[in-house]
Amino acid sequence: MAFKREAGLPLLDWTRGGQLEAAGVHIGDGMELVRTICERFPNRTAGSPGERGQAEYLADVFAEAGLQDVALDPVPCIGTDFDHVELRYPDAGGAAIEAMPIVFSGSTASGGCTAPLRYYDSEDLIDFRKDDLAGKILLVYGGFGEYKTTAYYQQAVAAGVAGVIVVRDREYAICMAMPASLAACGNLPVVGVSHTGGMDLVKSGATTAYLHVQTRTEDVTGYNVVGRLPANRDLIDDQVLLVTAHLDGKPVKPSAADNGTGTAMAVEVMLALARAERRREVWFAGYTAEEIGFGGTSHFPLDHPEVAERCVLQLYYDGHGTIVGRNKLEITGDDGLAAFITEVAADIGHAMETHRRLIGLDPVILCARGVPAIRVARSPQRTWHSDHDTVDDVGPQAMRGGIHLYAEAAYRLVNAPKLPFERWVSEADREKAQERVDRWVPTTIEAARQGLADLAAGQKQE
């Protein structure tokens, strides 16, 4: 499906006006960028060739636009991907069900395996010590630890489970999130299926299933992309705005709304500001390894401590651009920040559902240091972490609305004699953010092994 900036979709409105457009600066809709990202680099898992290719492409775009100090900052992390996933019932010749491996999980034998099924309404109903689970495939509704714990996975490995199928309350099979420490927990193939897929499997009456999964987990290097727009008029002060998005995706293709759109939108904001008058500095930070534990954003203040110290606001994108849905605005900061950004949204005709809370994604790392943040998104995200997250569901008006909001807000802020808010995060939110900063996320498989040993000894918390 092709979109043109001047046409758009007839039922949807464009945002309008604002001081930046009045100054003669064109604000793009990001559609060409998101298509380029998804077509040229469909697999952007942290540390993958696709993610590195995207990073180099963005660096070239920024250099051409006149950004300074453009760089790719290396970030060590554990990479996860898969080469094959297949689920059938009652055996290899039976009906297929769409499935997705969970990150960092294991593989079956090269030819797959057919094994008896055992169903559970919940992961918490499994008794790994008493139930006869050896050689069986568990069919579990709801989850299998998610990002909170690897305990279920470890117990399943010890019990000799052949594999796990997790039925999610989702429209499509998704690639579920798990801690990176799973990479050192032993070999266990775990896949997720949609609610309909799970229903079809149970309704079929099958008591066996065929599972064939080939995954890859290895030490890799991801890359943050950074760049700087210096002031091009008389400098007001040394305060910095930070425009951010995460660049990586789950091992699904092409990860359009999570987060090809966010990447494209952040880039478009920087391109618009590059053509505008600026009396303060603006930095771009595209983070790697968000999907596996915020590795990129954790490295940013280590690589650029002076920027983190001077940063007064993070403008973050994650999960935007879908044609239909609700615009959501999350604010971590004071009343002045909330009043300012909602006023900008009203001025350009960008209706938003607003929430005042700690943003629990990449910005949380700097929030722990007292740096406020805003995040725009569009929900619901029906296709996230699935192969159905494609550019066909992305629309120019939705994209342009989110781009326009940040570009207009940033333009006003870099030229304001005094900022309309403080560099402030509530003590309660800073404490919550620090808990996230302190969470253990291994960056190598050997570190995961050592950390699990420390967990077992009671010296570390997962």
C-alpha cells in the first residue's frame, strides 16, 4: 500500500500549524524512512547484521543533514534469533499452527520431535517435581515467566520436558520476552501461539504434537547511534534536549511499529530541527538492546556522561504509527512539563490520551538520575512482536502527528529564554527507576552462567 504526503488517508486528519511550520520548516511524515528501514533491514535484532546496517544508514542520513559528532557506540549484549519454527498436530504430517519462539530459548533436534501433550491452565499449576513431564510437550495458558523470572524454564529443563507451547491472549503468535539469563539455563524449546491457535490445538482432540525449532543465542555487539545538533544562534545555556527511540527489534520481520516507526519519527524530528533556528543543543540517541533489557540506554550515560548531566528532557518514541488507534502520551515530570506538552498538542490539533507516570521503557535509566521524559505511542498494538507487524498497517497521518508534536515542542524549547518546567522526577518515581537500573541483565553468556550461580547461592536477585 503506497501513501503520499500530500494525500494521506481520506478519513484521517493531518496535524496543523505551529510555530515551526510558521517559520517555514517542512515536517515530514516519516513514511519513506520507515519503508526503507523495514525493506533494507527487516531483521534488526540487537547485534545482528541488519541492526548494524541500519545504524550505518542512519549515521549517513545524519551526517548529510549536518549533525555533528555522529557515532556508533558499541554495546555488548547477548543476541537471540531463530532459523526455523514449526508446530503441527498430531505429528509432522498434520495441521500447522503459527508459532514464535521466545527469546533465548532452546532448539529441538534438527528433525524436530513428536511428543505427548500435557495441558495446564496456568504456569503456576505445574508441579515440576511430582508431575510426570519427561519427554512431554507442555501446553500452558498465559505465560511461562515472561520477563520476571527464568524459574519455570529451569524447572522444566530439570524435569526433562521436551518443549513448551504457551497460549497467549493475543491475535497472533508473538515472540515473548524473557530475561537474557535464559541463555545459560539449558536447552528447552519454548514457543508462543495465539489464543486461536491454542484453541484449535485443544479442540482438535490431538494428544501429541510435532515441534521443530532452531534458535541461535550468542555474544554479540549492538550499536547505539548518536549525533548532535549544536545551537546555530546565540546560545541561551548548556541545557540539552534528547530525542530518542530504540533501534532494535524482536527476532520477527520487519518490526514496523516496534520500532521501525519510532526510529523513523525520531530521525524526522532531527531533520526538521536541523533546518530550524536553535539556541540550545539537541542530541539524538538511538538505542540498541531495548528488547533484551535496556542495554543501549544503560550504556548511553556511561559513553556520554556530560550529555546525561546536562539533559533536561527525553523525548522518546516506541510503538507508534498504526493507521487506527488512540494516541497516548506518557509524562514523567512536573506539572509544568505536562502543561507545556499538552498545550503543544492542542495547538497542532493532536488529540492524546494523557498519563502521568513513570515511563518503564528506555527513558527509565535517565529518569533514575532525575531527567524527565515524555513518550508518545499509539495503541492498541495488535501486531507487536509478531511477523504481522508490517508497514501496511502504518499510516502517514499517525506518523506525522507524532513527529509534529515532538518537532514543535523541541523547537519551542530550544528557543525559549526559560524552560517551562524543571529537571525533576518525583522521589517515588526515581526510586522505582533505580530499581530497574539495579536489575541484573547479563551482557555475555558466561556472565549469565556466573550470575545464575550467584542467584542459586542467594547473592543476586533476578
